[in-house]
Amino acid sequence: MVGFWISAGAMVVMVAVVLLQALRQAKASGPDGVEDLAIYRDQLAEVDRDLARGVIPADEAGRLRIEVQRRMLEADRTPVQAVTNRPVSLAWGASLIVLALAGAGVLYLSLGAPGYPDLPIAGRLADAEAEYMNRPQQDDLEAKAGPFTPPADVNKTALDLIDKLRTAVAGRPDDLQGQTLLAQNEAKLGNYAGARKAQAQVIRLKGDTATAQDYSALGELMVYAAHGLVTPEAEAAFADAVRRDPAEGSARFYLGLMAAQVGRPDRTFSLWKPLLDEGPEDAPWIAAIRARIQDVADAAGIAYTAPATGKGPSAGDMANAAQMSPEDRQKMIEGMVGGLETRLMAEGGTIEDWTKLINALGVLKASDRAKAAFAKAQKDFEGHPGELSALQAAAVQAGIAP
């Protein structure tokens, strides 16, 4: 803090010296009008020389003389006005400068954070490491959520069939097909804790033949069951997926999400940027990355400009928005979001449109509408884990993750 105050005091002194020097020069110099008159006399002499050499015609010389003489008349009135407007005392001007600088110091003390400590990179990395090591365990989060309650709108017949499937699988725990069906149907129902347990059994039964996608699906179900948090167990599953297939996109996306959750946006960027570059555009994680990668880069201090999607407002739209009052601009934004919301809720749409809507409603603090959009999109993409992953990430970003 001592170093800060020394630097701040030195800057205040330098600013004061510059302002006082400018004030002293203004006090010492003559009226601006006197200097202007000398310039205009030189211009009149130049016009006469040009006329004598035949450079300009007589009528043009006459016009130039009239213009210069008009300016001389204006300048002739300047000295009296300038002298009248100049400060009476150098000391008075110096007092004003000191008062202004003192006022700036008072404002900083009241509005700034003079006692705020430095945040060196080593300290931030240590905090991130501590947060990483202290993440809650999967079982603890699932226990905290309590027993699963089926949604009210689920068909009773479907619930009876799932109960029968659970009973059958419990009696035959080594039935690979049964465990696979149970994992799929529990996920469709929204019982992610049950689904991830069944998926773990699928991997156990497959043994060495379990694929990267099997492990990625397990980790994804764990994230859903943990309400969007990438737990140590989920991280281990994603790491296993990447070891089996370094190109596994879903696992790389969630490992990047985990890094962001523990305060390491630099690692998130290093994982998400290649995913965004590789594509394809319809990959389920692309929309979620597009929605957040600029914020991630900014938080990491990385100079980066997110690529345009080609689906946002045009340059004309942006220019028009810049001319609007804040109230009109807000109405325009709400109108655009409302139009997208109406279309998607009625007709459905792409995963990119749904994630864009959920993120936009989150920004507008329309939590109930965002939750409704999230629920509708989940139904539309039921049975598509990749798309459900992107929706879950958008819900986490919007602050409405279940």
C-alpha cells in the first residue's frame, strides 16, 4: 500500500505541475488577437505578391483581401475580450487546481478501494487449487437432493414399465442389455442419479470394451445429477473418455466447464477454443461454447474476439440500437427475445436457438420463462444426450439449472 500511495502522490504532483505550467504560460502570453493580426497582415502582403507575379487574377485577389480584412476586424475585437476573461491571479488558478486534485482524492477514498489488497497470480492459482480440491462428492450432492420424484405429467403406464425394468435389472445385475435400457429410460425420466448408477454398471459389464462415449455418457449423467457441477467422479469419467479417445468432444467440453467452475478460465479457453475451431457447427457443445467463450477469454486475460455466428443482429440493427434511449433499446431486445421465444415454444428449433434463448432470458432475469424454455427443449431433445448436455450448460449459465 505504501508503494501505491507514493505512486499516486507522484502522479498528482505531475498533473499539478503540468496544469500550473499551462496557467503560467497563458498568464505570460499576450492576447491571442495581437498574434492573429500579425498573421493576417502577412496574408495580405502575400496576396499582393501573388497578384504582382500574376499567380492569381485581380478579382480573386480582391476577394481574398476582403476575406482577410474581415478576419482582421474580428481579431481586432479579441484583445479586450481575452484580457477580460483571463484569471485575475495565478494564485487563484493554482488554488482551483489544488482543490480539484484534492476533490479527486476524496472521491477515490469514498468510491474506490484504497485498502483492497493485490491479487497476485500465485494467490489466485492457490485459491483455484483449493476450490478444485474441495469440490463436493457425487454421492453427497445426490443425497442432498433427496429421493427422486417423477414429474407430475409423466404417464402412469410409463412409470409402471420403468418400475418393472428396475425390478428385472435388480434381479439380473449382470444383464448388459437391461442395464443399458435402464440407464436410457432413467435419463429420459429425469432420474439422473439412477441413470448414472445404471451407466456405471454398463461400463463394469463391458470391461475393456467400454468406449470413450460410454465414459463420457457416465460423466454427463453425473453432471446432471449434481445440478450442473462437475464433481471429482464426473471429472474422472471424462478423463477416462479422453484417454480412450482424445477427440471426444463432450468430455473435453465438460472438463473445460469444470475448469471454469474452479476459477481457471485459462484452462477452459485452452479446451474450448480447439473444440470451437474443430466444429462441426451442429455439435451439441458448440452453442454452449459460443455463448460463453468471450467471457472466458476476458476472465483469463486472453486477447480474443469470438467469431460471429451470422445469426445475430445486422450492422444496421446495431446502428439503430445505438441511437435509441435505454428504455427503447430494452424494449427492442425484449421484442427480439420474445419473438424467438414464441417461435421456439410453438414450433421448436435447433439446439443453438434453444441455448441462445435460455441464455438471453437469463440475462433478462426472466427466470420463469427460462425454466419453461429449458423444460420444453429437454422434451424436444429427449433421448439425445449431446443436445441435452448443451441445454444443461445453458441452464447453468442462466442460473436456472435444476
